[in-house]
Amino acid sequence: MKTGASQEEIDSVVQKARSQGLDVQLNVGTEKTVVALLGGNTGQLPTDIFAVLPGVESVTRIMKPYKLASREFRPMPSQVSCSGVEIGGECVVIMAGPCAVESEEQLMEAAKAVKESGASILRGGAFKPRTSPFSFQGLQKIGLELLAKAREQFGIPVVTEVVDPQDVELVCSYADMLQVGSRNMQNFALLTNVGKGRCPVVLKRGFACTITEWLTAADYLLAEGNDQVVLCERGIRTFEDSIRFSLDISAIPVLKRSSHLPVIVDPSHAAGHYSLVPAIAKAAVAAGADGLLIEVHPNPKEALVDGLQSLSPSNFASLMEELRTIAKSIGRYI
Amino acid sequence: MKTGASQEEIDSVVQKARSQGLDVQLNVGTEKTVVALLGGNTGQLPTDIFAVLPGVESVTRIMKPYKLASREFRPMPSQVSCSGVEIGGECVVIMAGPCAVESEEQLMEAAKAVKESGASILRGGAFKPRTSPFSFQGLQKIGLELLAKAREQFGIPVVTEVVDPQDVELVCSYADMLQVGSRNMQNFALLTNVGKGRCPVVLKRGFACTITEWLTAADYLLAEGNDQVVLCERGIRTFEDSIRFSLDISAIPVLKRSSHLPVIVDPSHAAGHYSLVPAIAKAAVAAGADGLLIEVHPNPKEALVDGLQSLSPSNFASLMEELRTIAKSIGRYI
Amino acid sequence: MKTGASQEEIDSVVQKARSQGLDVQLNVGTEKTVVALLGGNTGQLPTDIFAVLPGVESVTRIMKPYKLASREFRPMPSQVSCSGVEIGGECVVIMAGPCAVESEEQLMEAAKAVKESGASILRGGAFKPRTSPFSFQGLQKIGLELLAKAREQFGIPVVTEVVDPQDVELVCSYADMLQVGSRNMQNFALLTNVGKGRCPVVLKRGFACTITEWLTAADYLLAEGNDQVVLCERGIRTFEDSIRFSLDISAIPVLKRSSHLPVIVDPSHAAGHYSLVPAIAKAAVAAGADGLLIEVHPNPKEALVDGLQSLSPSNFASLMEELRTIAKSIGRYI
Amino acid sequence: MKTGASQEEIDSVVQKARSQGLDVQLNVGTEKTVVALLGGNTGQLPTDIFAVLPGVESVTRIMKPYKLASREFRPMPSQVSCSGVEIGGECVVIMAGPCAVESEEQLMEAAKAVKESGASILRGGAFKPRTSPFSFQGLQKIGLELLAKAREQFGIPVVTEVVDPQDVELVCSYADMLQVGSRNMQNFALLTNVGKGRCPVVLKRGFACTITEWLTAADYLLAEGNDQVVLCERGIRTFEDSIRFSLDISAIPVLKRSSHLPVIVDPSHAAGHYSLVPAIAKAAVAAGADGLLIEVHPNPKEALVDGLQSLSPSNFASLMEELRTIAKSIGRYI
């Protein structure tokens, strides 16, 4: 309550709380009175219904707005299974491949290269959310068919992005794992549809969303019944302009403390430049990430999308060697 | 090019450029050489195809990535017409109403109040994008029907949000104007569908998107053929925590210089608290905004959504008086 | 306390609080217990001493860390007097002049122009904090002498920046008002020295500091005994790159609610470009600013520092006309 | 130049450039003309003198504003020597100790603990820049004497912060290495004085400064003749609120590419909470940091300053074991 709030104003807050089924306790300080609201679901109540009352200075949440994604809801770490690959265990899972599926030749070459270097999951975009309407939008259904073909040929599960709520079923019928992109983290129509399916999903962090908002978006998926959710940190927007997005390395320990869901890192989209990818990838593994999502293109100079941030197969192979040593030094493996 | 780039490296950039149909000119400085790429559509070419070449230090765009929304494409300001209300002319257009349509009684009361105080368009949400799956999600189709009823009863056009690409046609059949929300500014599936319709649209700025990205998103709508686009600044995410979003007041003059599209401001979502709404609203009008989008609720204390940022009818009436005087002082009217 | 905190852990927090002279009250919720700490000076206690105890989840301040600058400490607005010019009253005070004092001719021309157009205080930098060591650093003592001369000749008080704690006395001996720049808002050695003097001071907001940090910095000045403090919003650092700094327009109503100190706005440093200055200046007056700090240069094209953001005398004269009308429309004057 | 700039406007830019001793080349595109300015010191010229001319749209720098700190100025990595400890070589140098020197007992205990666990340099603050005037400000001269005593007793060099330009000489007479704190990164009076001395210096990044601004601040030190400069990343201010500052992990590879100066990381101030320190510290070493600056307090629960972010001696000892394994895995040692 504000300094000097009247007894009547305090009473009206107390009444409002009781009408919502909450218990109330007053903390009368030297200058201000604090009204403590106690109950099982305060995290899900909007704060506005109290903040708007006269004499109220501000409302502070003690309970988080997310629930199903929280460590408190499920104290032990979850593991997510993608066609036999376990994410969230001792193994650091590497997902790699081109930003966009461009052609059969390109995808097969990429799939061969990443498999040989030790990646466990193939990534590749069929539907591309592009910021400009004049850019290449992806091969769409043909891209999905090529991904399925690569999976068959190289025996490696595939993850690909879905951007339209209507496409969820289609994409699920080809892919082993869905990806919800950064710009769609709060596309609730999409989240609801993905949550209704049973396909495991990589939920990328919105590039300007807090960790609390991210876990609340994960709650959308979990609330619909899909509990195969992997969180993917991919960089946040800051004032720094030497890199495309600033990778939030501390998101890893923060998530490990707040949530039971596995956490992976995409160093490629954060970096925007291939030369910065290895340092970020190594840092992520050392900080405890359960996996990485890395862009690899057989010929980055000819890539239609994001060539600058893609590793060549030989650079990827070298990085995998380094990552293996680091994983081993912290008691994990790749 | 990097300091010390070889002739061969420079040549390969030149060749790449010519293969894209561009002209080339070399600027040989004391330490670095700059390769200037000249041509009609450089703004739509990805920079990566050059940045990835050996010896290249960085690629700097001179042409903007957006085109149809730019002032250079259309030097005179556009006006958008919403069922007879002209946005972008001398009149500062006020759109007001509740955050969410909650009931017939609530909506009619709100419509009556805002109409009486001089608002030209009624706002009200039927589909609500809520950050938590446990929150009230809107009345949906029933909400649309109530909006249509309010329009009929009070003779005031209505604007409402659309969140799912599949709902565009439905919403268009009830509303005079669509709203694409902040979290959907880069939902390209939604933009494409809205762009295919002919319903005028308010495109809210993504809360962490640059003005360049915003105008590029507007290009999605324009490229599909819908040229009835109004931009709405609603606050950006910054480190400041005394307000929900920091309203970017300078977006108004920046947009007036860069684009021909009308610009309105939503002070309510930026502020998050009704007490901050009037100062921001007055600033926006003084800075040259073509309109405002303000939340008004007949009884903010009982609002299901965002009650704290909603003005009561009497506060809205007072604010309208103040806004009229300011509009007059800069040669416009409300 | 964390969910499941033991009685022993709760007791140790209670003991710690009592050892600091605080009263304690327990709020036992369904999942968590909250320990309320009550006392007169909790705002000045570090939260760490509690946060570090076992079982504590987090510590939330109810009292602000600043005190003397708060509205609660002094409920009525303060006025600051600068050699007869009252800041914080009905008059919107315009401070204008060149970014840097460059020569006698330049300063006198600028002083004449701004005085004629109705500015009440002349600004001009003698000591310049430049981000690069290779840039012009200001005329220093000679600049101060020129400012004093301009004051005498045109009968207008002068405000100028001080950057080194050692120079406070020197600058005070020439200027009517000191300015502490954005990069020095948390230069506590400087604040302490300025606080020990009695010269009125403009405290610019650090470009990445919250309003709470800003008012806490003001407390440094007030705690040393200098109560002639004016706050100056000059833009904050965000991701937006179309402008140098994003002016935080909502800082004006937030400060009016939280503090008794007068608030002015510097549109020039935020804008970085003269064409954006008028819209921001007009917005600031409409939002309730008590004054403006505007850069005016007799010949912006020849300015040694920040020419791009400086208005020419004729542009300044036009702007003043517009500002007068807006001030009048909200019941103030210039 | 703007689209449609006149020949006269272009000519006036060309003349201005020639008057500054620059060569000029015109790049005439389909829609715009770009004037390339060529010369040895364009990085040090203000862009405003061109941007302000009529017909100019914007000025883009190709050369960076910093020079002496750049990799181009000095292609090989620099090493900095602190009383026999080499920073920037194969060894990852650990600096550890309490945030503030509080008493002889506390400092000696901390020194003993960090030395035993393998730290090479003792840190401890004697002058504390505190955001609130009501907080503990450090033991000042007595603190310096205690640091000197700890150095003698344990044979370990000491690093400590200097906050006032006047104190540089005093602090140098006790310490082996100076620290310029985050809030003083652009305190140019302080940088100039520290640059005039020959004491090695840790220059912390301003929490809202770009890497370009940071290296330009380093140029202040280097331009005055002090070439013993170590850069320290300590977290930047972002919208994320689960941590005090977001550690910019990519600053490490970006700096390694742009500068020859050694780079260390302070995980403690970024984290704000001891539980997050180990993950960030491990990430920094894996990403290639040349050292770490870690807060260790013999009894964090009793610390006067920043107890929450301090490791206990036993936690520090465990972390050192982990860091050694990671350092080894990337071919370095601790």
C-alpha cells in the first residue's frame, strides 16, 4: 500500500483477496503496510485486479506465473526422447545441418558430413520465417520430403521448424522433432497446436523475452499435454552491435535451477558469423548445456540463407573434436 | 575488405557481384579497399553472399531492406480509410475501448462512453494473445458479434485483433479494421493472410523490433496488395523497470521521415498503469502522431484483462479535453 | 523462502533481521513462507545480508533505496533557483546554446540568438568528456571565461559541465549552474564534491541507468547538503538504431510521481540529428517537463562538436514559437 | 547522399572532404550516390562535419574510432605483466578475493584461501563506488595498507580499484595493478591519470557500453603511454531480470579478433548470485578468456558488500578443480 493508505483502502484490498479465495495477512511497517496474499494459485491470478484498487502502490509476485515447467512442479530433470536420441542425459546431443533445405544434393552432403562428425540429429529448414517478403521462403513440402529421405539414407532423426498452426500435422508426419522459432515463441495459436501433438519440440527463446516468459510459453505446450519439450537459447537482443544477438550464457544455469526441462544452445543464430560459433559452442557445453544446434552447410559461400553463420564440414569436424574434449572434462560425452 | 586483402580476394567479390547483375566500383583507401556494389535492388539481396567471401571484413547496406513502405517509394503521406474515418490527415483519430470484450453490458457501456467523449473508432479484443495458458483467452466469435452490435448501435467503426492466420476471413467479416499485435509483427503466415485481404490494418510494432524491421514487416502486407496499413508504436523493451514498456517517442518523427504510412500510438500498453497514460498520450499528439489507441473500461476495477492500464470513462473524457487543446496548438484537431 | 525451507532456516533469517533492529512477521502461504522485515530504514539496508542465508529464495524491496529525492520525503514539488530563473514552477525554462564553447565569436553569436528567441539560460561546454582521446576536448578555463563574458554581455545565467572532482570549485566560480553528464551520473567522487558546493546542478541520467538508480545518485548530492538539483532525461540506450539514444518520455510522469525534484529534457543528445529535435522537444513539454536543454550553434556546419544535432538560430526561433503554443495549451508558459 | 541529391550538394561534400585532406571517389548507383572518403585518419574524424551538409542521408564509418587497441595496429597478442604474473599467455590467470577489504582478519583469511587454491593475484576493494550514499564506502587508505600486508605475507600481487583521479598515485604506491570499474569506463579524467602512470590496469567494460566504445576507452590509456592494459568483461545491462547483468560471452571471441589486449572475465558481478558463478566461470575459460576475477569471502554471510555473489573458500576450491580440467582440455593451464 502507499504510504498513508487509509484503513478503508486496506480493507477493500483484503475483501477483494478474500473474494478470490485467498488468505490475507497484514504486515504493518513503520511507513507502509504490506498486504500478503496467500493461496495455492496466486501465480495464475492477474496482479491488476489488486493493483487497480485505491491506495495500492504496487503488487509483487512471490509465485512465478509458470507452473508445469518449474523445478518445483517436477524436482528431477526431464529427458526428452527424439526417435531414440535422449536429450537431457549425460550425452551432449549435437543437432546440425543447413539453415534451409535448398536441394537434394545440398541436404545429402550436409547430412553425410554432420553424421560422420558425430551429430545425432539433422536440422534443416523447410518453412523459413523470413523478415523480408522478397527473400527465399523455403522449399516447404518438398523440403520435408528431402528431410525424410536424408533420415532414411543416413539413419539420423530430423528436426525442422513449423511456422503456421495449420502445418503442424503435416510437419509432424515427416519430422522426428519440431522447432518453434524465436519469432513464434509467443505465437499462442501455434503453441496450442504443437502442444496438442505428441511430437517432441525445440522451443527457441524469443529474442527479447525473459526466462520467465519463456517458461510460461513452455507451459502452453505442457498444458496441452505435450511434455517432450526442449528449451533452446539462441541469443537475445541487446545494444551490442558486434554480434547479431548476445548469447545469454547465464540462461543455462538459471534454467537448470528454475526448470526441469533440457536446455540446448544455438550458437549460429546468436553469432551471425561463423568465426564466433566455436567459442560460443564451447562455452555452452562448459556451462552445462544438454545439446547444441549448429548450422553446417556443404558450401557456405553458395548458401541461399545465412551462409555467413554456417560452418563448413571441415570446420564443424574440428569443432566436434574440441567439444568432445570439453564434454569429457566436465564428466559428459558427445 | 580487410586490411591487407589480396587482389585475388577483391577480384572474387567483384565477380560475385557481377554474377548478380550488379555494377562495381573500387574505392582504394590508405589501409582498406571498399567495393561499392551498385544496382536497383541491392536492398533485397542478402548481404551474406558477399560477407562470406575470403578477405571481406563486413558488408554495409546503403539501401534499406524495405521498399514499398518507404518514403522514397511514395513521397507523399498515405491516408488510410476505416469505414469513413480518415487516418493520416489533419484529424488526430482516437480509437478507444476495452482491452477485451467481456460482456454485452461492458462493451455497450464502453462504446457509449468513448463515442460521447469524441473517439472515432471503437477498439475491443475478441481473440486475446495471453502470455499464460491459464489466463482468460477472450470471447472469440461471441466477442466479434458483440463488436458488430456495438457498431450498429453507436454508429462507430470497430478495430479488433486477429491472431491466427485461419481467422482472418472470419474477423474481417465482422470488423472494420484488423489489428496485428506486437507479438505477431513477425508472424509471417499471419501477415501474408492479412495482406491478401482488403481490410485496413493496424500493424503494432514488435516490442523488440527496430523501425527497419517494422517497415519490412509492413512490406509483407503491402507486397500482398493490402495498402491500408497504419503503424502503431506501443513501447519497446528496455532495461527500465518503472514502466511496462518504454514508449519510443522518437519513432514518430523517424517514421514520418522514412515512411509514407500513418502512425498512431498506444499509450496504454506501454504505460501498464493508467496514471501514466495521459502524459504519454499528450506527448504523442505533440510529436505528430496521427492517432491514439487508448484502453477505456467502464469499470477498470472489475476488468478481466489489463484493468490497471485502462482509463475510466471520466478520466478518458478529461484526457480528451486536454488532447483537443494540444491538437489545436499544433494546427490539427480531434 | 524457498518451497520446503526448514524451520531452522526461517529462524535464522528472523534472528538476522532482529540483530539489525528490524521487526519481523511471517506470512505462511500454501507453498512458500514469506518473511516480512519491518523498520524505518530498510531501504538503506543491503538485501544481500538476507539473500545469502540458507533457504532464502529471494529478497524483494518494498522501500526504495533512495530517500531524500523521494516524493514521500518531500510531498510538494521543489523549485530550483538559478540566478533568478526558477525551475520547477509554471514557466517551462529553456536552456540553449552550443555543445562546446569554441571561440568568443561563436559563443557570443549563440548567446545573442538564444536570448533573443526567449531562452532563459545559456548552455556551453568548456570541459568536454569525449569518447575518443583523439577528439577536441574543449577550451577548458578559457571556455569558462568566455561563458562569464557572455553572461555579462547578455544578462543570461550560464550552465556548464564539470567532469573532474578537482574542478568543481573552479567551475562554480564562473558558472551559475553545474551540469553532471550522463557518463558521470555514477561518478561518486564527482557527486560528492558537487554535493558539497551550493551551486545548483543539472544531473543528467546515465544512459543505461534506471530511474531508481538516478534518484539514488541524486541522493548523493542531497545527502551532502546541496538541494538545488534538477534532473535531466537525455535518452537511454536501447536496441533501436535509427536514433542515437531513445528518449524515455515516460520518465517525466514517473519522476513526477516518485520525486519532488524538477525534471528537464535534453532532446538534442537523444536525437543525434537536428531534424528529430523539434518533435521530441514538443513531446517533452506536452508530457510535463519543467524545461528543455537544447543545442543551438550559430553555424552547425562548422561546429567542432555535435554539429549534426545542433539547431541553427532560425530553426531554434521557429521551434520556440511552437513550444510557446504548446506550453500555453497545457496551462504553462515559456 | 539522399535519393535525388543535387550535383551542387554532392560537390559541397567533396569540397569539405578535400579541405580535410581526404581523397574522394564517387559511387553513382541507380538511386543514390555514395561519396567515398579515403585517407589515413578517417577513424578519428567526426562524422558530423559531413552528416550536417545538405543532401547527405547518412555517414557510415569503415574505419573504427579506436586505433592503438586494435589488432590492425598490433597484429600479435599483447601480454601484460603484473609483478611477475603474465596475463595473456598460455596460463589462465585467476584473480580472487573479497569484494571489499573489511578487516585484517577477513583479508588475511581470504588471501590464504585463494592462494592455497591456486589464485595468482589477490583482489580486494579499498575504495568502493557505491550506488547509494548510505552504503559502506570502503576502508580507503587503511584498506590499501592491509592489501600491501597481505601481499607481503602470502607473496601474491594485489589488484584494487581506483575511483578518483586524485588517488591514482596513492593507489599505485600500494597495489601491483589498478582496476578501473564499470561505472568509470568513460570517466576520462580518471583514464587520463591512470594512463599517465605505468601501473598495469584492468579496464572493466561499462555495463552499457559497446565493444567499440570499450576499445576506444582503452585507447585513452594507451595514448597516454600505459600499454599494460587488460580488458575485463563483467556483464551488460539487458532486459533479462533473472541475473544482475547478462554476461556477454561473445565479447571474448569478438575482442580476440578486434584487439591485441588480453581479456579476462568477472563472473561474480554479472551473476549477482554465487550459485551462478561456476557455470559462467567455466564458460569463460572454454571460450578463451585469459583470466578470471572472482569474489571469494571467508564468510559470505557476514560480508559487508556483495556477500550474495561471493564464493566461500571451499566452493572456490572446488571450482578451481573444475576450471583446471577445462583449461587443460583446451590446451591451457591454471
